[in-house]
Amino acid sequence: MTSAKTLYDKHIDSHTVCKLDDDGHVLLYIDRQVLNEYTSPQAFSGLREAGRQVKRPKTHLAVVDHVNPTASLRTAEMPDEGGAQQVSYLGENCQDFGIELFDILDQRQGIEHVVAPEQGFIFPGMVVAAGDSHTTTYGALGAFGFGIGTSEIEHLLATQTLVYKRLKSMRVTVDGILGTAVTSKDLIMALIHKIGASGATGFAIEFCGSTICNLSVEARMTICNMAVEAGARGAYMAPDDKVFEYLKEKPRSPKGEHWKQAVKKWRTLRSDDDAKFDEEVKIDASCIQPMVTWGTSPDQALPIQSTIPNPELITDPHVRNDTYRAIEYMGLKVGQQLTEIPISHAFIGSCTNSRIEDLREVADVVRNRHVASNVQAIIVPGSTEVRNQAESEGLADIFKKAGFEWRQSGCSMCLAMNDDVLQPGDRCASSTNRNFEGRQGAGARTHLMSPGMVAAAAISGHLMDIRKIGQEV
Amino acid sequence: MKPFNIVNGKAAPLLAANIDTDVIMPKQFLKGIDRQGLDHGVFFDQRFLTSGEPNPDFILNQSEWQESTFLVVGPNFGCGSSREHAVWGLKQLGIRALIGTTFAGIFYDNCQRNGVLIIQLPENSLLELGQVISNAKSNEIQINLQEQQIKLKDNSVTHFDIDHLRKTALLEGLDAVGSTLQRKELIDHFEHKYLKTNPWLQ
Ligand code: SF4
């Protein structure tokens, strides 16, 4: 019997209130929760109906992000009655239960997974749950985050805990140097392609290796964010000096003596050298190419220089049928070059890729260039702070000059719950995380890729290899 | 929550892989602050034509599978968004159990919280079951949770595994928050100690 522990074990063990059975269920203490307007209403109603209180109101932070418009002139108006009702009910709930809210006009408003790290709301060693599947993002800060449904939100508000079943562990080791213009988005897309959309179902993924160490904290967030697209219920990385540096000046980070104590503890947060994982995956970063999805599941992705696969050549009947269906929905042809696919829309945004570094990457591509005439291109910064930062760095001017719409922050066309909805047949190059049927609008077609690749597609009017930019236009 | 014990009904096959919660409950049905009316939204884009008429090709619109109580589903069912609306809608449509090989984690927990039973079978057994219930003559089955059995029309029986904790909660229709609050002292005690050793978290 070995006592070596993975960092996942350490996260769970340090938060276990009590064991509930021998099948791996524990009562798990949760440090922080982020709330939004669309998955929380029924949870608060549940509390109200049962006459229950919120146990630790200060550990929850609410933002409006999913339903608000992103038009460049910000107002408190919501585009429709349902959204307006959700926003006002969130306000009422936060008021009544003593929870802090970043409402639509707040200068700290933005997409929950962009705002929470930016405000220093999440630290290494925390266990964080939230009513949104991309809560996995916080793994990049050395925390352990995972998504929950509305009933669980209610449970968490009332008890500060969740009934939790321990996951299996997977270690993804990435070594080697990423090629020119290849980003952490390409890396995570390559992983999802390799292991499949359910390849990590039932697992928590630990990311490690020299490539991960060399990435910025923001780039790491993109990886942990999209790990859920491989089915992972949590993803995490050991925190390092880059993380401590990132957190140091954030508004809510520990200060003074507490900071010193915290960093000392955070430095111990890593898997023991001889810890065993249930699965091991290795990736050579130097082999990764810029990736795009061609289908309707995030694992239907290929390097940009590929062609649409031929379903006839697929032996597994399920995969073959899914491939047929995806090609049909996407309106593509077998054997078609990915670089020949024309687009009508380009969207840069979402909790995956809308941080300042992403916008700098886009600016580098579009500087002194112009969006193709048949493409509508929009940039929705991940938070109002990111927006302000981009304006002060002069990026916004570059975007506007290049013909992009420069918007206010929110989820926007990532899931199209507000008024940024595509029409049937529209085809969008998108820096988001899901290419599901109808995700950006019924009948609309989504191709996922890195923000730089979206920018390149916007300029050329079709999917293209970012490494060729300048050679073609 | 309605307890689950022995339930009889029709089972419908939806065997495509990776059916996500955007497909199960499209975004236009997420704008409420209550749980009402979500049955209409379930599989909306597949269940209804653009004219608003039911799509005759969709399995749940075919007379033999209308009012199905169970769905036999493909791998990774319920992936994607955490929206519990997907489960509320399925439940309102009368779905009491889902049978498949693998389910997405959040969706799985959401079902459990709403008393919708998830049964995981090995791939071979699932394929067989899928074939049996794809025939209208044999699509009526019985699920007995206490005995952990699926009984087919020809009386053959398939056994399934389920954690004791989940089984009890479903059989008794327990209120999860209420159960946990019975451990309030234990939680308070943990919290006190935890915040003392990690003072920057207070
Ligand atoms: S940006 Fe998209 S994926 Fe992220 S929280 Fe918003 S809707 Fe969800």
C-alpha cells in the first residue's frame, strides 16, 4: 500500500467533512462558488420555499453574463422579458441573501470564469463549484473547480458542501516546444481529438510537463476550461511562481502575513513523485498544428491542413454514423480542404479565449489588415476590465480599424442566449468551446479554433492557416 | 421527490453518441426563473419542424414510442452545458430512467437529484437492449430498482449495478439538502478547524 498522493487526492482529502460510504462518496467542503443569472434562480427559489439560509454568503460571488446584450453602448436594459426577469431576480436574491453581485453596469462585470480569477476570488488549494460546466477553468490557478447543476447550487448555498463521488485520475503530460502561432487552444483541441469527447468522463485531469510550465497563467486557463469538452469533471495544474505572481496584486488576494502563509502552503500543492494515476496520456507539443473543428462535437477536430474525413473508411458504425450526420449538418463535402471553407461570421470571445492575451494575439494578426467584405466579425471581451485594458493598450482601435465590432463583455455568441444569435446556415469561425448543433443559433455552423486563427479567417473570409497570413492577402 | 421503485413503460432508442444538453434543451427555453413548461423544449429542434408541426421522423413522435417512460441512449449522453433544465424537461415529459453506457458527469448528478434513474450497462448489453426496444412489439420493459433488474417483454432479465447511496436516495425520494443539514454540526466543526489552519480563506 502506497501513501503517495496525487494533487487531486490532496484537494479532496483536505476538503472532506466526512466519508459517506465505501463507494467513494464524501461530503465535500466547498470554498467558493460563482453564480450567474440563468442557472441560479430555481436554487434560490428552493431556499425560499424551504425557509433556508445561505451558510456563508461571502464565499459566493454573482455576475450577470449570459443573457445581457453586448452592444457597444452599455445600458441596464435586457433584450427580452425572460432575461430581464432573470437579472432582476438575481439582484433580489443577492440582496436578500447577502451575496455580492457584479451587475451589468458594474466595472467588474464580465464572464464568470474571466471575472473570478481577475478579481482574485480564487486561490490555489481551493475547491470551487459553480453552476456552469467551465468551472474547470480554475484548475489553472492550482484550485480544483467543477460544474454543478441547479439542485447542487441550492445544496451548496445551504450547506457549503456537496455530496461528492471521488473521480478517477488521469495525468496528461505535455513536453516539447509549441510551434509558431500554435497556442494552448490548439493543444487542448488536440488532446480532445486524441482521447475523444468522453475520453475523460469520470476523470479529473492533471496537466503537467515542460510545455505547461512554459505557458502563461491565462493560456493555462484555456486548457483547464476546455478539459470538460473531453468529459473531465475537473482539471488542475500544480500552482507555481507564475500563479503566485498572477495573484499577488489582485483585489481579493491575501495580503501581508496571510500572503506569506498562503504561498508557503501553496508551494506544497503538487502530486507526490510516486503518485499513481489511473490513466496516463503523453503529448508531444512540437507535433501540434493549428487546429479547427469541422463537425458538431469538439473532438471532431483536425489540423488546419487536413481534409473532411471520409465516413466510408470508418469501421466503428457509431462513429461512422456520427460523422455522416456531422458532415451533413455542417454542409461540407468529403475530401474538402478545411482551408477552402468560407465563413460568414467570426466571433472572438467566451470564457475560453477572451482575456487580454487573447486580444493581443488577435491584434497581432489584424493590425493593418481588414475583415473580408462578406464576413461579420465581432470581438466580445471577457470582462469590462479586459475591455478597458484593451482600450488603454490601443487594441480596440486596431480592431475597429480592421472592421471588427468592438463589444461590451458577456457570453454573447458563445451560447447565443442574448441577442447575438446566428441564422440557419450561417458559418462562424469561433474562439469558443462548443460546436454543438444549434449552439450559436438553430441551424448555424460553428468551427472552433484559437483566437488568432479566427482573426486569420475573418481577414481571408475562409478558414486558413494562421502561419500563412501575409502570404495570401 | 417521487420515489422510484418498480416502473413499467415503453423505452425509446436514441443511440447517437454525444447527445448534448444544448440539443436536449435549446437555449430559448432557459429564460425562466422556475421549472415550468420545459417539457415542450425537450429535443425541440429535432422534435418539431420549422412549421411547428411534430417531426414525424423523430422517434418520440412515432405512435409506438409516444409517451415513452425510458430512453436507451448512446455514449456520453448529456455532455456539454450544466443546465439542469435538460433533466427537468425530460422528467416533465414523463421520462423516469435513462439507460446507456456512459453519461456526462454533471448531467448524471442532475438526474440523480431529480429522481431520474440512470442505469449504466456494458456496451454489449446496451446494444442488445437497443435492438429489442427498437422493435415496437418488444419496447415495453419494466425496471425494478430494489432488485436492480430490467425485465423485457419475454421475461428475460438484465441485472444492473448501482451505488448503495444513490439507490437508497432514489428508492426513498430523499431531500438531499435536508439530509445534509442533519450533519450541520459536523460541517461547522470541520469549517472551524479548516479556517483556523487556512486563515487567508476567512
Ligand atoms: S462564455 Fe460560453 S462557455 Fe463560458 S460561461 Fe459563458 S456561455 Fe458558458
